[in-house]
Amino acid sequence: MQPYGQQQPMQAYGANGLPRAPKSKILAAVLAFFLGGFGVHNFYLGYTSRGITQLVLYLIGLATSIILVGFVFLVAVGLWVFIEFIMILIGANGYDRDAEGYPLQ
């Protein structure tokens, strides 16, 4: 018998009470490589604010590339995405888990 009010360990279940399938490291890397400018890999991993930031910077870069200013944004986002792509592949600095802390498979 456990004392009243003692917390129980958390279970690895989703919001609906069912176990959820782990997210794929390979799929996250492929999304970063092909659709990285749109932040799709971050949306997939649950990092919504990071994905929105990449998407907005990419769109600003596209819209202003006519006056050559946008290329700075495009290069910055491209470098950011390439670094995230490598970090996803090697699992560095938290890129071995999704936003909820579940390990990537």
C-alpha cells in the first residue's frame, strides 16, 4: 500500500491513452534534406515554433530575393537546415529525441 498522494511513474502513452509509435530518425533527416526550408522536419518532430521560424524566414527570403536582400535569408536558413540535418543523423544536442522527449528510432 502506497501512502496517500504519492506520485506514480509516468507511462509512455499518447494523449488518447494508447501507446504511440516512435518517430523515425531517417524520415526526419529526409524531410530536413528535401523540405528543410519549409521547416517540415521540425513540424514532424513537434518543434512547431522552430518550424514556423524557418518557414517565415524562408518565405521572406524568397519574397525579397528579387532585390538581392533575400539571399541572406535563404543562405541563413539553408545553413541552419544543413546543420540540423547533420545533427539529426548523428543524434547530437537533443536531436535524438522529439519535442515530447521520446527517442527517435
